Amino acid sequence: MVQPEQLHHGQDRSPRHLVKNSFIVELSEGHRKLRHLFLFNDVLVCAKYKASGRNEKFTFELKWYIPVMDCMVVEECSEPRESAPINLVALRSQASTVRDQIKRQTSRDDPKKSKAEKQRKKLAELEAQLVLASPNLVFKVKSGNGRAYTFFLSSEYERCQWVDAIEINKVSHLNNMVVFEFLFAIYFAIYYTLLASQSASGAQLSMHELQSWLTSCRKDLKTNMGSYLLRTGRDENLLVGDFYVLIGQLKGILRAAGESNAFKFSILIVKNVSDLTLCINFSDLYICVEVDSYGHFFRKAKTKMICESTTPNWNQDFVIELEGAQNLRILLYEDHPRRGTLIRAKNTIELNRSWLTATTSERKIELHDYVLTVQTRFIPSEMTIRRVPTAKPSGLFGAKITQVCKREKRQIPFILTSCVREAERRGINEVGIYRVSGSASDVSRLKKAFETNSYEAEQLLKEVDIHSVTGTLKLYLRELPEALFTDDLYPRFFEAFNLQDQELRKTTLLQLFSTLPPLNQHIVVFLLDHMVRVNSHENHNKMSLHNMATVFGPTLLRPGAKNEGASNLDLLAAGTVDVMAQAGILYFFLTRRCNNEPLQPSQMN
């Protein structure tokens, strides 16, 4: 919360000061509009941005206001109706395309810069639309006359801050009103008299008075307009790529003398004055990481909870995708047994290329009285494995995997790397991952997107249910004209698996794997490593190596065309045997990979 600015707005009233403010997206008449919301000690004011020809980049034009005592936060679950919902996936896809075009043009050292400048203007327009389209967390307030106003926020932390600020401000304002002797017999009479007086005072507010006051005091207000809105053409490009961060140890927590589970002199910022106490049970802690995207903060990672430790060391690493990012926010939370979730400390750090490098570096981040150790590195989008192929991905599903890799100029098809990455990002702890079916319509949408527009597919992956992501990956592998273990070698894998001699079975299977085409070997190892990582979270997702082998075995290993003269019963019996063998063969390679054992005879001692 910012420090209040004392601004006298009339001799007959107390000084008006700013409590909280931020740029925000309002739903006005069915359309998203960029607004600025001011919470003063006596009134909530919403204003629109207006271009200024002066030194200031923006000035404000008031749209509406609510006296603070008439302002109520509305807790509703119903989705607001938009007249023309913005297609966020398509918008991000367009921005990615234009961004890549700019990079290609600037790398050619073309003396004609006009085309690149036009593309930069187009990108700025798309990014401005993304500012409106990105947030989707509803925040609604209502005035005393019943009129409601709807906003969109991106972070639950931001929403809680606004709710708390309004409620605390109302209590504080009410306390300032009740200035009288505490005579119990006449308390309620005086209370309601003052409350009615406040309503009458609120009625004296007017749009003209507030607009004139805000305009005249504009330079004295410390407004949080968002770093994105204050950017100029000279600022460095917004960060797009993969941000690797390892959350390490938190230091600075001190035990109080004589208290085994207490911490010394930690003051809380809470809703009521009665809650201002010394922290005596600062025990269950976790960290949340937020990054901004085109001005809005989104939660990207949450650590495990560490209980009753003065030196909590999470030692957890995350891969966070940056898109239009400028700032990193670290939030320290406590899960209090009686008072619920409490925020203990926070800090916002500017992200820039002066310290974000491909080399891992250690940083100390101050969180009020505490210091958090983190390790970071940054890989730009053009350098990551999830780089979107520039070639049109026509004929993806059902095409030979060698043709796909050649066209995309990569060893592993983009569809596999992107689906695996998304599955590990938000589905690694999902119960039944790869066993639970996704939405057929979402899988169909993803398939079409991968076939026609890789940028759109990459964005759509983040929007659909995680089971639709894994379903798309399995569908692509099923529709390959030839399984990764190849039609020619499948009968030999099958025979080797049925050998009675255990040692002979092992050496034969490994020898056969070494004869697979190098590209197939590389892709199979990539998928095996992914399955092992999924299995490492078995306590949460319930996916054992047996389960993984059962799911992927029939997809990665399958026979070629069946004998046309075989009967249906013969095919059914053979199919049943095949499925058991397919799962068994894949399980053999999965267990070796999980145990860090070689997959080829030449690698064995």
C-alpha cells in the first residue's frame, strides 16, 4: 500500500489522501476498457486514460465514483457477458508472428528500416490489445444505489489487495467518524447520526469537483500506472522466452527466547487494529512466484509448504514462460492454523537482460527483514527447444516422422516437445495423467491448430484442459504411418521378449534397440525420459511405470499390416497377445532408463 499523499480538498473536510491505485480493465457496456482505479480515504474513483500533449504521457478523465461508505465488494460466481469476446489465442499468435518477422528483418542489416518500423507499430497495437484481453479474474464492486461495476484482474493476490484495502478503508473511515465520548447509553444514537451525516457528505461529491481536484493535484499523486504503460519506443524489448528459477533458502527468521516454535518481533499487516500482534507461530511457509505479461501479473509457480523451520530451504526449480514480461514478484505466505493464509512479505524485481543470462547466476532477494536465495537463467524464445517451426506444418498427422523433422529442421517434432513441456508444466501432479481422456472437441481443435498454425497451437495448449494436451500427443503417435519401433523390427522385438532366458532376452532387446534409425532412437529416449519424470511424481499422479508402459506400449510398438487372410478370432487373439508384449517391451526400457542403465550393448561395461 502506498504512503498517503495529503491533499486538502476543502476547508470543511479532512485531508483527502490516496490509499491504493492501479490501472485496471473494466467491462463497460459489454466491452473491455482500460481504466485507472483510485481508492481515496473517502471515495473510490474510476477514470479513463486520456492522451496529454504536455510532459505527462497520460492524464485522467473521470468516469464514475462511489463514496467509500457506499462501496461494497460483490462476491459472485457468474461469468460477465462480453459483447465481442477477444480471441486471446489468435491475438498471441499474431503477436508471435510479427515479433519473429521483426527479428528476421533487423538481422538482415537492411538499410530500408521502414518495413521493420511498420511491424513494430503493428506489434505495439497487438500488445495493447493483449493488455485488455489477458486478465480474466472477476472483481466487482457495487454502489449504494445498486449499480455494479465489473473489472478483470489477473492475480488473486491483486484481487485480495483491493478487497482488503476497501474494507480496511471503510473501517478506518468509520472510526474517524466516531469521535465522541464513550457514553454507552447514547452510543448507537450518535453512531447512526454520524453515519447519516456521512451519507449526506458523500452526496456533496460531484464529478466536476472530483475532476477539478484530480486535475489540479495530478502531479502530486504517486500513481501506479503499470510499467508496461510507461514504456517508450527506446525501452528494450519485452522478454519472451524461458525463465529458469530455483527457489532456495530463506534467512532472517529468528526464534524468540524461550519459544521453540516462535519467531521474534515479526509484525503483521492485517485487516483490524486488534490483529496487530507479534508473530508467535510463524511456521508453515511457502513461496509464490508471479511474472507480468503485458502489464498484468500472473501466478506462475508455487513451492511446497515447509513447516516449523527457521531456515526453510525449498530447493525447488521451475521453468516459467515469459511473454511480454518486465517484472518478477516474489510472495512469502504463511498458512496459519487459525487465521488462514497470510502474506508475510513480498518484493518486485525488474527483469532485464543485464542480469538475465543463459548462465545460471545466484541472487539474494530481500523480502522485508528476510533474504531469499534464488538461482536464475534465461533462454530467449529463439533459442529454446519449444521454438516454433517457421515452415508451414502441412501434413503433420499421418505424415512420416522423418519428413516432419526434416521440414521443421529439428530432431524432435515440435508437437512432441510442446505437448511434453505443457504436460510437465501443469499436469505433472494430475491424477491419471495420460490415462484420463481429454475433450474430443479440444483435441480436434489442437489437431487442426498444429496442422495449420503452430503459433496458435502453442497458445491453445495453455488454454485447454491438460488431458486434452496429453490426448493430442497420444493421437499424433497413434496416427504415425509407422510406429517408432518400426514395422520391420517389431516382430523381432516380439520374439525377443518371449525368450525364456532372461540374460538372452535383455541382450537381444538392447541389440535390437541399437539397430533402430538414429532419429527414432533419439525420439524414443526423449519420450522415455518424459515418462520417467512423470513417474517420479507417482505419489500425486498415481502413474507407475507399469501404467506408463500400458498407455504408451501399443502406441510406440505395433505390427504392420495384418495378414488379410486371417480370421477375426485370430486377429483378436493376436491383438491381445500383442498388447501384453508391447507394454512389457516398453516397461523393460522404462525401468532401465529409470535406473540410469544403458539402452545399447555398446554402452554396457
